[in-house]
Amino acid sequence: MVKRIAIFGSTGSIGRQTLEVIAAHPDKFSAEVLTAYTNEKLLIEQALAFNPDIVVIADDKKYEAVKEALSNTHIKVFAGENALNEVALMDCYDLMIAAIVGYAGFKPTLNAIETGKVVALANKETLVVAGDIVMRKAYEKKVPVIPVDSEHSAIFQCLVGEGRNKIEKIVLTASGGPFLGKKPNFLVNVKRDHALQHPNWSMGAKITIDSATLMNKGLEMIEAKWLFSLHPEQIQVMIHPQSIIHSMVQFEDGSIKAQMGLPDMKLPIQYALSFPQRIPSNFPRYDFKKPSTLTFEEPDMRTFRNLSLAIDALYKGGNMPCVLNAANEIAVFAFLRNRIGFLDITAMVEKTMEKISFIENPSLNEYLDSDAEARNYAASLIQL
Ligand code: NDP
């Protein structure tokens, strides 16, 4: 049986690598839905190469260009943000790879779960925004949510075969990003292009900046809480600059399982697509014969305060992670446009968390309102 894959965010870093995996296994997977935001050129190229059932261009100004380019094919073309939500509800696919960046990925992912589709989740923001609602819905609909994030895929892989064995804690590893060891007097002058140079991973712009500020690890802690039903105190972060151990689980007998490999997102992507099977790959292998040292150290949370803000949000719960995420998206957007400095990202997130009212048990609408309020407030701080 060929698994029919919908790639929401096919033109991004995860989306493109998913297409590489699909291309390597045409007997196992087909790409049936491809979506982009504004990159119509790449979307058209991908559509012509993979011949999906549907493409969606979220920016409706690009509709005519896509429609025209695909007019000699049977591919259906839709446009607009609402089309993403509607296509997510359709029956033309079996598994969604949720690879849109940021809050924009939330509703399509929730819709996929609503209709009982397996979700391979790269878009961590979905769980940061409203993890309780998403995971409750997945439980009700009996939908597997398979992590794509390398750390969560590592934990997920370590848990296979462990049944109900209790987790004592998990250790999320972090490369530390390009500014590992740096102090605020250095960070204050950091510019966009420098922050975009990640030492180990090649990723989209937003997550690369989040990795440089360590916000990414904070978002991942919140993501892990929901994916694996953990208490905040069971989640530890360790800096592991080599990015060979992708994360670890410690069980209640003290035994630790780790998942290792070279840093290559195609591996967790392929695992999420093929789960519960493993299928062959030609990805480069880790070579134990080459000299290398694996090191671990505690994160410097006095310098990288985004991580401690995310931990505050994790412990506080309610709408706080949603507020943190919204403020961070606005701040990173502004930093990428050279509107604010690197350390201003933290200041904006902190001020927004102080400003927005806390709601302990938000409804879906209260999450959506908290997101909008936090975005507006964060944007007002810099007159975006
Ligand atoms: P990219 O920025 O490379 O790609 C984002 C994708 O989302 C693109 O297809 C983009 O379309 C689309 N998109 C952006 N904004 C919107 C919007 N408003 N509406 C609809 N579509 C939109 O991101 P990544 O691939 O790096 O990351 C995707 C997700 O996966 C993120 O949540 C990230 O945290 C997570 N992730 C990524 C990893 C990586 O290695 N890249 C690792 C682990 C997790 P267009 O190209 O047209 O702009």
C-alpha cells in the first residue's frame, strides 16, 4: 500500500526534505497535497515533478500564476489561508506532515486530527499554542501524532517497546547554536546574517534564530510535555554541541536510552513517514572510527534568557506558552528584518508575558484571542 502524504509547507526546509524521502521510496509514499505560502515558483516545480492531487498557495495573489502553470495537468489548485484548513479536512491523503512554520500551521493540523489523519508533526508551535486541546483531540480520535523534531523523534524511538514503563526524566539535547559560550556584551551586537549561521543544522530562518536564542529548546520542552505526558520537572536540557545524541530517556530503574546519528532531518522525517517500520536509507552514517568526543554541559540561562522565559511559561501553563510563542514570532520576524537587536527578542517576549492576562484553563477561542492579543501587544512595542 502506498501511503498518501500531504505536505503542509512543502516549499520549506522540512517540506523539501520530505519530498526527497518520498522520491527515494516511490513504492511506499506518494505526495498528494503540497502547500506553500508565497513561493509559487518552487510549488509549481514540485507539483510538476510529483503530480499531486492538490496544491494550495496560501497567498491568494499568486493563484493565477500557479493555476496557469499547472493548466495542462489534473492538479487541483486552491488559494488562501482558508483553503489550507479546508484541504486538511479532505480525504485525499493518509498522513499529514505538518511543516508550516509558526502559528499558521495550527488550524490545518488540528483539522487533520479532527478527520482522523495520522499527523507527523514538525510544527512544534501547534503544541506550544494549545497542546492540551490538540492532544485531547488526538486521543479522542485515536490519531497518532508522530514527532518529526529530531529530539522528540529520538525520545519517541527510545520509547518503542517500553509499553507502560515509567519515564523518570527525558534529556533534550541542544547544540547551543552559533553563540554557544558568548555573553551579552557580544550578543548585543549580533546581526541577522550571523545568527542565521547554524553550526550543525540547515533549517528555515525562524527556527534557526530560535536555535540561536535557545527559545527553540524552550519550545521543545513544552512540545515534549504534551507529546509524552510529562511534568515540567521531568524535562531536562543539556547542551551537546556535536548533535550526535539527539535526546535521551531515563527510566525509573536509572537506565538511560539514547538515540544517535549524524544530524540529518531526513532520518526523523523518514521514520515518521514509515512508522512503525524502519526502511532502508542511504543517509551518511556516524563513524565511530573517526576521532570525536561527545560532551554535555548545562545551558547558560543567565545569558540565553529566552530559555528561562520558556521554562517559566512551561511551569505556569494555561495560555502562557501561547503568549510566549506569539511574542516570539513577532520578535523573530522583526529581528529578521533588522528592526530590533538580538537581545531585544527576549525583552519583547518578557514584556508581552507580563502584559497579557493569565488564563489557567483556556478554551480554544481563548487561546486564539491570547495569540492575537500577544501579537498586537508585541508589535506595538516596536510600532511594527
Ligand atoms: P521554513 O521556513 O523553511 O518553511 C516553512 C514552510 O511554511 C514553507 O513552505 C512556507 O511557505 C510555509 N509558510 C510560512 N508561513 C506560512 C503561512 N502564513 N501560511 C501558510 N504557509 C506558510 O521552515 P522549516 O521547514 O525550517 O520549519 C517548519 C516547521 O518545522 C517549524 O515549525 C519548525 O520549528 C519545525 N522544525 C524544523 C526543523 C528543520 O530542520 N527545518 C527541525 C525541527 C522542527 P513559503 O516557502 O512559500 O514561504
